[in-house]
Amino acid sequence: MTESDAPLLQVVHLETGYGDLRVVRDVSLTVRGGQITVLLGRNGAGKTTTLRAISGLNKTAGGEVRYLGDKLGDAPAYRRVARGMAYVQEGKRVFRELTIEQNLVLGGFSTRVSKKKLIAAAQEIYEIFPILGEKRALPAASMSGGQQQMLAIGQALMAKPQLLILDEPSQGLAPVIVGEVMERVHALKATGIGILLVEQAVQDSVAIADEVSVIEMGRTVLSGRAADITLEDIQDAYFGAGAAV
Ligand SMILES: Nc1ncnc2c1ncn2[C@@H]1O[C@H](COP(=O)(O)OP(=O)(O)OP(=O)(O)O)[C@@H](O)[C@H]1O
Ligand SMILES: [Mg+2]
């Protein structure tokens, strides 16, 4: 077995929700190092709630989240961050008045290293997202929505995570830009990190996926290797077998 075969993250029959309200009832998925798992599902299916439980923001009420071989139980979010999880939340906004570089430096703040080292770390982000390097001294507000999304991802990468969790990075972007953002996310695989990507842009995200999971009403209804799953399978999982495609 190569290293990338050992799962980085394993979610097994997860149950979670808000207070007594159980919205995720049975979700299972796997993320491997250097690979992308795409989590799909309709509005309100429980995608964000699943990510919140993985990140420690919502309590795991049943099942388990295993990360780097350990059961996380009720470990708080900051401990999960310290162990290399980075979570870019849905609708994440950057600090518009700050420069791109200032935004990146803030992203690495939790690592407690010097500002000088953080500026050096930002250079690695510019290699991944060259546009951020070109505009490093400009306010974030001067960038397009797609570029700001890349900055939000770059901020998360400043903590040098092993697992990057992205909640709908294509949200609010023009369709023509979505493919570009997906292409950049795909390029991150080369760094060896594992990526859990929640998306509504089914075709664009499945195109870069190694594994696909579809949830409906808080339950996993389809999951497997992307190579073994067709868009028709995904549509059936969304709408029930036999629905018009
Ligand atoms: N803070 C909250 N308190 C109570 N219920 C919530 C809360 N946030 C979400 N929910 C409910 O949990 C269910 C799942 O929501 P969730 O945000 O996980 O869905 P989602 O799949 O991410 O949807 P979307 O594609 O719209 O982002 C929905 O019924 C939603 O109304
Ligand atoms: Mg959501």
C-alpha cells in the first residue's frame, strides 16, 4: 500500500445536528492524502452540518470521525486545527480593506510563527495561486469573486494543513469562473494534502474528484470511487432512481 491509500479522514455513520435536532443521521465518507473527496447533496441535505461536525463545531451525537487513525470523539475545534485540519466555511469572506498579503499573514496567525516567516510562507501560496502574488500589495476588494475565493483558500493553506475542508467555494461565482476555481483546487492535490470539497456545481466538482459521496436528508445515499460513478448515478441519487435526467 502506498501512503495515499491510508485514509486521512474517515467519517463512519455520523450523526449530528443542532441541540436535540438531528439533521445528519447516517453519513459515511473517506478522504485520502493527495486526493479529493466531493460531497454532494441538495440544499438542506446536511452537507455543512457534516463539515461542522468533522471540524468540531457541532457535536458528534453518533458514529465517529477518525482522523490520522484516531477517533476524535468530542475534541474541540482548536485541537483539530492544531492537528492539521483547515476549514473554509460556506460564504467565507476575506478582509476586503486589507491587502492580499495581509490577509494571508492573518491566515497563518494561529501557527504562532513570526510575521517574517509568515511572509515567507505566503510566497508558497503565490506559487499555487500566481494571481495572489501579482496583486499581493492591493486590497482584497480589488479582486474578483473567484480570486477572493482563491485568497480564502490560500489563507487556510497558510496553516499548512493536512486536510483542507472547503464548503461550496463556487458559491456566488459566475459559471465560467467555477471551472477555474476547481482547476486550482485540483492542482492542490500535488501538495499531498487531502481535500474534502462540498459542492453544488456537480459536473465541475466531480471532474476533479477521486471519491464522490452524495447525501440526501442527512444520509449517505451514494458513495464510491469517482471513476466508478456516472453523472446519471448522481442524478438518480439526488432525485430518486428513475427521475428524468
Ligand atoms: N443553526 C442551525 N440550527 C438549526 N437547524 C439548522 C441550523 N443550520 C442548519 N440547520 C438545518 O439543518 C439542515 C441541514 O442544513 P445544512 O446547512 O447542513 O445543509 P446543506 O446541505 O449545507 O445545504 P446548502 O446546500 O443550502 O448549503 C437543514 O434542514 C437546515 O435547516
Ligand atoms: Mg451548506
